[in-house]
Amino acid sequence: MSQGNSRLPPVAEADYTQAQKDALADFKATRNVGFSGPWHVFIRSPELLTHAQRMGEYLRYRCPISGRLSELAILLVAREWTQDFEWGTHHKHAAKAGVSDATIAAIREGRRPDALNDDEQLVWDFVTELMRTRRVSDTTYAKALARFGETGTVDLAGIVGYYSLLAATMNVARVDPPAGEGRLPRFPE
């Protein structure tokens, strides 16, 4: 990861406090992913890192919202926050999970995709309403409840909140996109 733009570049592991070492060990025991992006920022607050990464592990891998719909929601959050690292990481996960290239391109460009199935349409409406108006209409809530149940509806809101936490933190820290990934377009341009 380039450090040219970052306000909070990675801390050398040799310089970690004991609390940071413990948080890193917990992270590695919980997840099978690299320690990059938001985690280099969160290591400065080891307890926050521990709680955040455990929430993310649940929301990303074990909640009732499928990988495809979860990844769609994550892309919508990354686009709303114009978060380069989140986008650069998750557009590949979204494609692998079954989100179409056309849908990914439309979201990147800041427009509504042309062809969404019913579940994708519901996630689009829910996430877009929540991100842009800070609430969800009764109609969209009723559809989410009917499709995902209470747990799934709460988890979908949780995905939006969690990835907004990561996006806000990375935007404050100016975390660069992953290696080989470009920046999202800034709006308006």
C-alpha cells in the first residue's frame, strides 16, 4: 500500500504496545485476511480494532444476508463515502459473489444500475435511502422485513453502519487504495 497520501501510515509491528500486539493476535485468530486498510488505522486504538473486526467478521461471513447482497451493500456504502480502499477491495469480492459487471460499473459511476433482480433492487433501495436520507421508508422497511426477516433487516442496517465506520475512519486517515487499484471518481466532476 502506498503511504504517500496517508495521514496514518502503518505502524511498524516492532513498535506495537502490548495492547496492540494483543489486538493483532486476536485479529489473526479471528480472520484469514491481510492486516491492511482500516486495520492499520484502528491499531492505534486496539480495543476499537478488536470490537470492530469482530463485528465485521460476523457481518461479512455469518449474517443471514448473502455474500452477493452483502457485497452489493458494501459497494453502495463505499461509493456514497467515495472510499477508495473499501471499493478497491470489495468490487472484486462483489464480482466473485455474483454482482454483475454492469451493476458494479453503474455504482462506480454513481448511477442506478439498469438491471437489478428483486433482491438487489431491495438492497439498492434500503441502502440508498439509509445513506442519503438517514432513514428507510415504511414501504422499503416492509419489503426488507418480508424478505429478510427482523434479523436480516437489522443486519443489513448493520452492514451499512459498519462499512460507514470503516469508510469514515479510512477517509479521515486518507488510506490509499489497494495496490493496483485506482481512485473512485469524485463527485461532482
